[in-house]
Amino acid sequence: MPELDSALQNQTRPALSAISRSAIRQFDQQVSDIPGILKLTLGEPDLNTPEHVKQVLINAITNNASHYAPSAGLLHLRQAVSKYLLNSTNIRYNPASEILITIGATEAIFATMQTILSVGDEVIIPTPTFPLYMAIAKAIDATVIEIDTSDTDFVLTADALKQALQAHPNAKMLVLNYPTNPTGATYSKSKLTELAQVIQNSKLFVLADEIYGELSYDNKHYSIAELLPSRTILINGISKSYAMTGYRIGFLAAPATLTSNILKLHGFMVTTAPTSIMEGAIEALLHGQDDVAKMCEQYRLRRDYLVKELNQLNFQVRSPAGTFYLFAKIPINLIQNSNQLALQIAHQAKLAVIPGKVFGAGGEGYLRFSYAASMSNLHEAVRRLTKFVQEENNMSAITVAILGATGAVGTRMIEQLEQSNIEVRDLRLLASPRSVGKVQTFRGQEYEVSAATPDSFIGVDLVLSSAGGSVSKKLIPHAVKNGAVCIDNTSAFRMDPEVPLVIPEVNSDDLDWHHGIIANPNCSTIQMLVALAPLDRKYGLNRIIVSTYQAASGAGQSAWSELLEEARQHLDGQAEIAKILPVSGASHHYPLAFNLLPQIDVFEDDGYTHEEWKMIHESKKILRHDLNNSDLKVTATCVRVPVPVGHGESVYFELEQNPSVPEIQTVLDQADGIVLQDDPRTQFYPQPITAEGHQSTFVGRIRADAENPGGYNFWVVSDNLLKGAAWNAVQIAETLVQRELL
């Protein structure tokens, strides 16, 4: 794939760096990959091109209408446009010299602005409006003067225009789009007359984009060209009114001197519009008025329905006079940032609308709904939006995202969340692209897995993360920036002094000082400290020596699967082929089946493994809030054992006091999260096989060191995927909700 020569980097016109691709289409593309999304985003009629128009086009192709037409367009199409404009504007445009056929209205707008505007020229654009005009002006290096019309019912007033011209007396162009995209507002003859009086005393060209003129509901569209024919470039087309967006036929009408100059640019850019499609456009303009009337009536019914429903949801919506858009003011109880809210609605309600911010000054705080959609889709859109608004009004319910939702811990996070007392408004399952499309069931409803991106966290209240440290470091800051509280099950933030490392039974008070991120400790640390913390509180703890016996699942789903495969190979008399353990990516791998591996994670220079240092540092941070605390001495040896689920730990510890074993048993038996299983006479002690699937930490084999007063041993077992990961995270979340820390 060729890359641009380094000597040519940054050599394109600087003005193009100031603009981006269509914000409307970018947003539409951004949400299109959300599973089950229903889009009311684009100005794309759902109705079909009339059959008689399609038949004329087919006949044109059959009759070989495939050759170049004149650059200005087929003469009989220009004649049809002239007749159409005479009927709609009472202006007789000369088809030979005053009408130009373009590739959609967009090209007409671009060619007109490119012809008239020079670098530094000022162009006045009432907003909110279609962002195309601002983008083209900036690409030309013209200066955009926006006039916010949100306080005047989204129409430009004569007074506002007069004030703008006083500040910018040399302004060269006024762009007037009406009925307006995105608001549906239009101009009465009296309003246009007032504007025309101001314009007559200025140096302004008027670019009148009237592409939605025929989609006017309550009053006949009136063109400003009737008042200012010598100043107006009138632009229209067949895309919207005739449901022919893909045909790309537009047209402009203007004084001949101006049209001839625009024609030069048009000819060099596109040569001419496609001949056969122009034949179809002729049919639409000459014989399609009944089709337009029928479509307009359908849009009217949809408009009335959507206006009523949105107002009932406390959106403030004026009934649009034209187009097929509603511009709805966001209810005060919802997020006022239109981009954030639109993304939240897309992810949570699976409904896509366009944020008002993209339409310029006055657009923020609004959403644009396109009702160029079937009535059944509008009913479904209202149902989804109603559910969203109701859930947002339920302040106790939260939106939860599971990052790493298809992994061994992620799936258990979903299960533990389902069993919890947390009221979930919406659940977002996020994973790598290879897991996209998988389905998980939560509280009786199916949820589809989406790819995790920075935008996935818009509108999320809580993130439960177990997707690997590098993923957490990349995505969790975006989640926090969007207002979520993140409970991360990786090592990414555990040693950060600004991030609490929490086991709810041990140090839940540390949740009070979180700044958006809470770290879940290492699985082996959690179960050990659940058992030791009650003794530390009562008797004082000053030394820990721990040997761990950690299950294969602690290294991930792939290690677990490899253990099972190795066992089969061994029992079948085949050589075990290890590819993962002890550490994925290491130079040597050893089988775990029928074996023990005294290495978990990589070795440090001092001979300890990273896992062993995790236990040392995490224990001191949780119990003493000081990684370098010398009063609590900790050492660890971590071993991987051929057990699927459930870590065991042999723990030697020294206390400042010298309680009896029964006293220790009593303390542990009364502690939260602990199940005491300690009766040597009946061989009753914790085992991984009996701990699997349980949320508790199991403690047994408690005994005093026979030769060291104050020294004790016990055996601790816990399900490493539950208390060691998923359940501890959900338990933290429950605590946050209970203490109103979310």
C-alpha cells in the first residue's frame, strides 16, 4: 500500500485542515456498528422513486442515452426546470443561459460559493443550519459570520441581518436555506420582504438553497428569488421531494452572467451530469407533482405523530413547517451536551439521532430527528426513546459496562451482577473485535457484544473491567472522563497512590477517596487478606509468609483449556505440548498437567516473580496504606497447580498478641465473607473443588506454630474467578451504590 512521500507531507492546502468530513455522516458512521441500531440520522427518504420515473430511466438506458450531454445539462431538462420554476416562483428563467444542471444540489452550492467567494470574503450564514455551507466557505478560505437564530424561532430577522451588516459592511454572500435543515423552520413572504429590503442596500449575493421547498406543509413555499431575482442564485433538485437522493441531480438558476461563470467551474469539475439520469429527472419534474403531494402527506402524518410523542417526553419541539426533520430541545433532566446524549441514546436505547451541536451556533442543547422513516420505525423509535427517558428518570438505576465481557472473569462479572441487588438500567458488553456479535443473557434479556472503543462509555455510570492491563490503561481514562466509576480487575492501576485498592470486607472506607478508578486486588491477595484482616484488627499483624497453589484459570481461559488438553494428551500416552504456561510469550513453556510450576508471571532481577511482589506490595497498601511499610513483613512463593478453578494458600503469620487457636477460630467465624471449615478430626477443611462457584473465602487447618509463640498457620481457599475477581468487583459496586458514591 503506497504511503505519501515524506517530502510531500503537509503540502495540501492549509484551509482543508480546518475542516473535517461531514459531521452528520461521521456520527452516522460512528453509531452504525452498534448492534440493533435504529437510525433517524440522515435526510434519506424511505419512500421509493416513483415507478414512472424509473421506467423512463430504464428506457433511456435501453435507448443508449449513454453519451455526453452538454455541460449545462440536457436542454430539455433545463426547459423542464424552467417550467417548474415558472410555476413555483413566477420567474421565467432562460433555459439556454440561466439554468445549470449539477451533480446534486451539493455541487451547485460548492460551485456557486467557489465562483463568488475569494480568500477572506465574508459569508453570512444563519444557524443552526446544514454544516455544508460553513465547510465549503472555510475550504475556500472565506470568513464565516454565523447568526444564531435560536431566539427568533430559527429564522433570520431583518434586524439581525442589519446588525450583522453594520459589523461586516463588506460581507459578500448570504446563505439562506429554507425550509431549514435541521429545524424545519421556513420564511413567510412578509419576513422575506423585510430581509429583501435590507439586502437591497448591501453588497450581498443570496445563495438560496430551497431543496426542501416542495416539502412545505402548511403554506406554499415562497422563494426569495421572486423578490431579489438579480441577486439570487436559486438552488434546488430532485433528491428530497421526489425520493431520488441517489440519482444526484440538482440545478441552479441565476442571472446569465453569473451562471456562465459557474458553468466554467462545473464543466472542469464534472463535465456534465449523467445523460440517462437526466431523462429520469425530466419525467419527475414534468409529471411527478402528484407523487410529491402523496409523499408530503405521509411526511405530514409522521411529523404530527413524532411532535406529539416527543413533547410528551418533555422534549420541546415546534412543529416544523417543512422538511422531514424535527429539532428537539433536550429535556432539562437529561445530559445537555448533545453529542454525549446522542451517543448515550445510541448505545443505551439503540436509537441514532444527530446531535444539534453539528449545526453551528444555537444548535447545542438540541437533537435532530429525521422522520424520513416508516411509521413502524417511528413507533419503534418512540418506544425505545420512551424507555430511555423513563430509565434516566429512575435515579436509582445505573448503566453498567463490562469491559472484557467474553473472558473467564468477564462472564462471571455478568453472572455476579445479575445476582446482585444493583438496579441496572442498561448493560453494555464490550470486548475485542473478534468477540463482536456474541450474545449474553442478563436478567432475561439478551445483550450483544460490541467492540470496546473510547465512545463506548458515553452515558455509562459503572465500568467493571477485566480485559488486560494494556486495554485498561487505554480505555479506562476515557470512561472516567465521561463520568463513569471504573472497577478494574487488572494490575494497571493497583500501585497508583491515587487509586484505592479495595477488598470490601477489609478496607471499604478507602472507597471514599476514589477519583473514578478503583482497583481490584490480585486474586491471591484478596483471599489471603479477607482471612488475615480480622486478626490484624484484633491482635495486630506483623509478618506474613505465604505459599500459593494457584489454579490454571488464574492465567486465563486459554491456560485453563491448555491444562485440559494436556491432561488428555498425558492419559492418551501422547507428549504434552505446552504453549502458554508458565508465562505467555516466554522462551520456555512447561506442561501443567500432572505437574507444578513454581513460576507465576515473569521473574524480577531479585529472583521473585512479579506475582509474588504483587502480593507483597498489595498487602502493605491495603493493610497499611504504605508500600514500603517495614512494620508488616510479607514474603510469598507463588505456584501454579493443575487445578481448573480455586486457589489454595498456605499462610504463616505472626501476631503482636498471642491468642489461642479457638480465639482465632471465633474471630474468623464471625468475620464477613469467611466460612470456617476447620475440624481435623473429621478431615473437614477447605478444598478448591468445594469452593468453586461460591463467593466466600474458606479457612481451615488453623494451628499455632509449635516452636514460635505468636506464630500461626492456616489454609485458605477461594474461587479465584469469583471472590478473587468478579464477585469482589461487584461487591465493590454494591458498596458504592449503598453509600451513594457512584
